[in-house]
Amino acid sequence: MSTAEPTPNSPQIVIQQKESLFGRYGKFLVAALVFCILVIVSMRAAYDSYFNLTPGPTEKFLDGDQDAVEKIAVIDISGTISEADTFVKEQIDRVRKDENVVGVVLRINSPGGTVTYSDYLHHKLRELAEGTSREGKGHGKKLDIVVSMGSVCASGGYYLASAVGNTKDSIYAEPATITGSIGVIIPHYDFSELLGEWHIKDDSIMSAPLKDMGSPTKKMTPEEREIFQTLVDEMLAEFKKKIQEGRPAFQANPEDLDAVATGQVFTAQQAEELGLVDKIGFIEDALDRAAVLAGKKDRNGVRCVKYEKPPVSLSTLLGSASAAEKPAIDLSSLNELASPKAYYLYTWVPGITE
């Protein structure tokens, strides 16, 4: 009986691949490249923000002849008028730089806002109408302004509507528009009794007794109320002055303006009877009127355009990333609410609209 000889083990071949240079450092290089791109984009965003080079409003066709060169520009004013929203100012700047714009329609759907920013936008609109600019930018061409009121055009909204000047038939209200609310309000709340129930007392140290005038932690004194009332009266006088500049009928009969400047709101029909608006109609009617003032038969002889906010770019997102890194409790917002402000505003909660 023969015994099988054992089969020798076959030699194992081990192939050791040498890692390429890119494979060894590839991940590091990719990470470094991505990091560099992010840094460059962030720096670009900061540069654009510093020099105000961020994209402005984008133009969009609305109505009329899309092949026409001359334009009627629709400037949209929506929501509360406040310093936090710069889109209206950006639209005005865009129109001022466009030599093809021959007329403007203000589309207002706003209950008003702060006195200061309402007055600032009124000033910029008058510059646009008169072809003037302190910055020295723009075509310098005078532009007639026509107003188209939306659902609400009250208080500061009407303040801006008066920027039409004395142009005839220039303020249009839709049949269901609410307008008016001509007046001023400085919100004030008295929490002193509530704080007393919790045994909390304001013990502020002040340089003078009037330093904390308007504080919600104490009752307002007659002297403080008289001071605030004087401020309100002066701001109302300025409001009425702006209306008279845009409504010549109220210049001849100021008592008629006194009768409507009570803070009351009116329907479109009432406002037309009182002389606050010229015509009842929709935005198409306002576009036709703007075209006629520009020497055209109607809006079909021009290109009617509106403006939209530009899409948010990557650089803008990265540039504003630091803004999101705020503490959970931001006392600056509380201070903003606690600071007395004057409003041309139609609302029931004036102190917290922003």
C-alpha cells in the first residue's frame, strides 16, 4: 500500500499597491480647496456688503407692450413702513437710474409705519418726481407719479401717496380700499400697577426728572404728557402740510383737511367725496393714467414693469451667517420696543409692529 506524498503548499503571492501621492493627500487637498473657496466667497460677500454692491431689485414685465422701450415703473410699497425694510428705497434708486422710465405708479398696500421713515421715503419720492438727487445719480428727468391703493393705504401709506404733488387725477383707490387714518401716535403703556402687584419698583438713577419720560414703569405726569402732545401736534402739522402739497383743494380750504385729519379711516367712496382720492379704479386704471401723463394713449403704448427682490445668493448667505450667531436672549430687541417712537400708523398694537 503506497502512501500519497503530501502536496507542497502553493506559494501565496502578495501584491502590495503603493498609495498614490494624490490618494495620500487627496482628502486633505479637497478639504483645503473647499475651505479656500468658502473663505473667498465670504470675503467677497463682506466686500459687497461694505461697498453696497449686493444685487438690487430685478425687473419683471407686468403689462402693456413687452417690446416697447419706454417704461412705466410700478414701485411696490407693502406692509409696515420701517427702517428695517429697504426694498422701497432700492426700487426708487433703480427707477432713478433707468433712462427708459417715463412714469411711475406707486402701488401702496400699507397701514403706515414710523414717522421718520415715512418722511424719508416721501422725500426720496419727491426727488424722483422732480428729477433731483443729492447723490447726483440718475437721469435727472421729471417723472409724474400716480398712486394705486390696495386693500389698505392708511396713515403713513397715505403720507407717501401725497408724494404725487399737485398732478391732476393722480390718486386711485380700489372700490374696497380702506384709507385715511391721518394722524400720529406715540404708543405708551402703564405697567406700574402690575409691577406693584409683584413688588417691583423702578429705582433708576437719572440726570434729570424727564430722562425717563414715557417709561412704562410709572404713571405719566401731566408735564410729560404735555411734552409728548406737543411732539404729536408738530408731526401732525407736517403730515397735513404734505397732504396740502399733494391736494391743492385742501390748500384753499384747510378747514376741510382738519375735518378729515382725525385719525378716522374711510372707504374709497367716502375718501373720493372728501377729496382724499381722485378716482376709484384698479391698478390698470392707474397704469393708463401714468401712460397718458407720459404722452401715450394708454398703457399699451409702453412697457409696464415691476420689481422683485433678488434671489438670495451663496455669498449673501455666507455673509449673513454671522448675523445668525446671536445669543438666545437679545436685549437689543427689548430696548427697541421700550424706546418711544412716533408712528403714522393704523393699528391696534402700535408698539410691537416691527
